[in-house]
Amino acid sequence: MTGVDAHPVATPTLDLSDIRHKAHGMNRLGRRFLGATLAVLGVAIMMIAIAAQTMFINKHDLRLLMWVLIPAVMGAAVVAMLLARPVARDAKRICDAAMRVADGDLSARTGVQRNDELGEAAEMFDVMVDRLDSIEYERSLMLSSISHDLRTPLAALRAAVEAIRDGVAPDPDMYLSGMERQVRALTSLVDDLQLHSRLVSGTLDLDTTRLDLNELVDEAMETLRPLAVQRGVTLLLEAESRVMADADGSQFGRVIRNLLENAIRHAPDESTVVVQVTESAGHALMRVIDEGSGFPEAFRAHAFEPFARADEARDIRTGTAGLGLSIAKGIVTAHHGTISLGDGPGGIVEIRIPSRRTS
């Protein structure tokens, strides 16, 4: 039996105690600001005194000059303190917010409003934390959705295996066929997750060639025709003679299949799903239309987000992971195109890509 030696991976740790000590000492910034101001004034007084000695200023004039300088120094010190306090306070607020984020509190914000460099730094910090919060939310949603999507096929596989093992399966071949379907569903989910990861990371490489989009639609329809026949759905292509575009046939074909499968699953029985392909102003246009109830208004705002589902219960029963539209958007965007939901009746998805690829 072979195995893989597991070596612990060292993870960097932060010494937060030292950072907290520095954070609580932010009032030193104000003292340094005051000290720097007083140092400058002290040097100025010294230079004036030296100049007075050099120019042989009499004692009366020197005394008068000192009576003027001393209040000026005191006033400057007060002004320096007044100027330093807001700077030190806002710097400490930024540091405190950073400590809360380091402790895992992604709701922390600086609340600093300034029209200077410190204000810009605080704004950039808040933007960074907003992004971190969004990433953490997406990560939690992804883990929750993946766990949810894996549970159904795994539970079905376990039940089938136990039934066959215990000899209580009335038709083992039927159970094996069901197990094969669940394995295919799991494989499809893993493939979708891998593709989604490549799209998010920007590592998807496109192999673009000059293609006739009508042929891609025909191929997708032939692939999904058994599902359409099972649902009693008619597939219809409405297109001009040839609509050419620079595209990756494999990836763009996947987009068409995703949209067609989604339309077939949500179309009423004995209805028609239409794919319209046209060309206009240097762009290829495609519309996938079904006669279903359309997309719920609450769903439209986040339709292209990962794991978004228009019908949670229905998508779970059909084994889809809610990645279809998200993957379609990623692939279309990689082709410098756009994808959107059209206005009904029915469900309408519209794609627009340049006929000629530009680098």
C-alpha cells in the first residue's frame, strides 16, 4: 500500500501584542509634531539671538524682541497641539480599525473623513476591507453551496450502495444506472468548479478561430435533444445564413449548451425554446428564449453571481449547481462580449460578442 507523507505546512503568525502596544502609543505622534514645532522655533530664537549679538542690538530692543518672541512661541505651541490632536486621533482610528481586521472583524471601518493624504489612506483602507469582506462572503457562500450540492448525490450513492450490499435492491442494474448518473453529476460539478476557478483567476486561455455560430448552436441542440424530447420541448434555430465570429469553439459551445439546458429545464412541457442568431454593427448577437415564467425580479440582480438559483428546490432536484450563468458570463467576458437577461415574456438571455477579436 502506498501513501503520501504529510508534512505540516508552516503558516506565518502575527505577534499582535507588539502591534497593539504600538497602536496604543499613537498619541506619540502628537508629541512628536509638537516637539518638531518647538525645535524649529527654538532654532529660530537662537538664530535671532546670535544675529542680535552680531548686529549689536541694545538690551532694550533685545528685551522687547524677546517679549514678542515668547508669546509667539507659546502661541505656536498651542497651534501645534491643536493641529496634532486631530492627526494623532485619526491615525489611531486607522490603527484601531486595522487591529480589529487583524482579529477577524471585517465590519471595522476607520470612519476618518479628511481631505489630505491621511484621509486618502483611510479611504483606501476602508475600500480594502470592503473587498476583503466581499471575498469572505463569497468564500463562505461557495463552501456552503458546494457542501449542499455534494450532499444530495453522495446521499443517493450511499443509499444505492447500501441497498446493493444488503441485497435489498429489487433491480441492481437500475440502481447501478442511478449511481452512474450521480457520478456524472459529481463530475460535472467538479468540472464547473474548476472552470469557474480559472475564470475568476484569469487563467482561462482561449483558442480562438473563425467560427460560424449557427453551427455551434446546431451542435448544442443535437447534444441536448434527448433532454428536450424527454420534456416534450421543441428546439428551434432562427438565424441568418452565416453569422461569423472569432471565438473559442469549445468554450463558447459550453455557453450555448448551458443556456439551452437551462431554458429546456425551465420551459413548460410541450413548449418551444428558440435560439436567435443575428449580426449587427460588427457584433454577433444571440438570444435564447423559452416560454417559461421568466426570471424572478429578485433573482435578476444577482443572476450571474456564482451559485445563484432562480428556483432553489428545482435546481437541487435537477442536479445543477447554480454556476451555469456565472460561467457563461465569465466566458463571454473573456471574448470581450456582454451577457444579460432580456425582458419577458418567458426567459430571455442575450449575448453580444465582437465579430472580430481585438487584442
